[in-house]
Amino acid sequence: MKIVVCVKQVPDTKGGVQFNPDGTLNRGAMLAIMNPDDKAGLEAALRLKDEYGAEVTVLTMGLPKATDVLREALAMGADKGILVTDRVLGGADTWATSSTIAAALKKLDYDLIITGRQAIDGDTAQVGPQISEHLDIPVISYAQDIKIDGDSVVVERQFEDRYHVLKAKMPCLITALSELNEPRYMTPGGIFDAVDAEITTWGRADLTELDDANIGLAGSPTKIAKASDKVRKGAGEVVTLDPEESVAYIMGKLTEKHII
């Protein structure tokens, strides 16, 4: 069984956010971490490896420093790491990103692809499902539990106040929630091995099934109109009421805003 986990190196917002003049994130100037939903997907793959002996390949698209998250994944137990990087791929929106990653995945053998539900730097939840469309394979999103049943995968899919149980034949793609599991720590031996591990690097020239019209900033149909590192909040409303009046006031506001 072969599993490919797509991960993303995202800005650690605790260290501050910086933007380029065109409104895109200045990723090279910010501290970075592995996207939490992606790390949950990686942990799910590693548990399938523990149970079924699967081979786990981790793939990321980004700057050369994105090898850091690949080495972290290797230190956690992944078998291979692949970095897709090229200056012409920079500034990609979800469409250009998914097109590029799908072209890279076409070079690999896989039974299962796992991505995070969404990245904390974009929150679109679009890339995983878009990849499945490019590859013409089934997708099950918002996974909160994953099991293997022969040549199929059985997934509990989170849905508001309940969950769906869906079964799909492999190959297929799953998007994972950060609540799916508690990712394991890197092991000392894994860290030691990961330092010297070979990372496969692919550039634009290696992605033969990729159309130049669908890459980078120029190939991104989504354009950023405005970007800000701070969300301004209103002053709010301050009221002084006794306990009974306070309850009535709060319930009235909740009703007014259709929350209850």
C-alpha cells in the first residue's frame, strides 16, 4: 500500500505576518511550521503504516526551506520526501497550486492521497478537492476517522452535529481534520536519520503534464485586492443591567442575530 501525504509549510503567525507589495505572503521572511491539518493527515498515514506496512511519501510545494517540514515528517516516520520548488511557481493561488501538485502526483504510484482540510494561511479548503478533480479520483473531505477495508477506504466524515460513514475504492483522496488524531513526536533516531536523508527535488521542468497557463501568480485566476496583518474590531457595546435583565438582553441579541 502506498500513501502520499501532501503537506504545506505555513507561517507561524505568533512570529508576525509580512506581505510582499503584490499582496502575497512574504514566506521567506517569516517563521514557519507544518500546517496542523496536514500534520494530522501525516499521523493518519503513519498509523496506517504501523498497521498495514504502508509506504508513506510526503510531498510539499514551496520555497527551498520547505525541506524543513519534509525532514520533520521523515523524523516522525515517513519514508520519502519530495519538494516541488521553482521560482515560476511562486504566488500561486489554490487553482495553480492544485494543478502543480496534481502534476507532481502523476509521477508517483499511490493508493491513497491524504491532505489537510485547509491551511491556516489561506483557510480555503479548496486545494485537496481540486487535486482530486485534476487526478479524476474520488475525494472524501473532513475526515475524523480512517479505516482500510480491502481495496477500499472507510471514512467518518464530519458533518455539522453528526458524521457520515463513506466508503470509496482506492485510489482516492482524503482531507483530514486536525481533530483526527494527536500527531506523534519526532524520535531522536528519526531526527538523526532525517538530517542526512535525501530529499527529492522537482522543478518546473520535471512536471511534464503541467500547463504553463496554470502555474504561479500569472496562472492564478484569484487576485488579492487587499491584505492586512490585523483585523480591526468594533468598539462593541457596554451595558449595565441586573442579572435578570442581562439574561433577557443576551437572549434577545442571540435571537436577533438568528444564533438561536
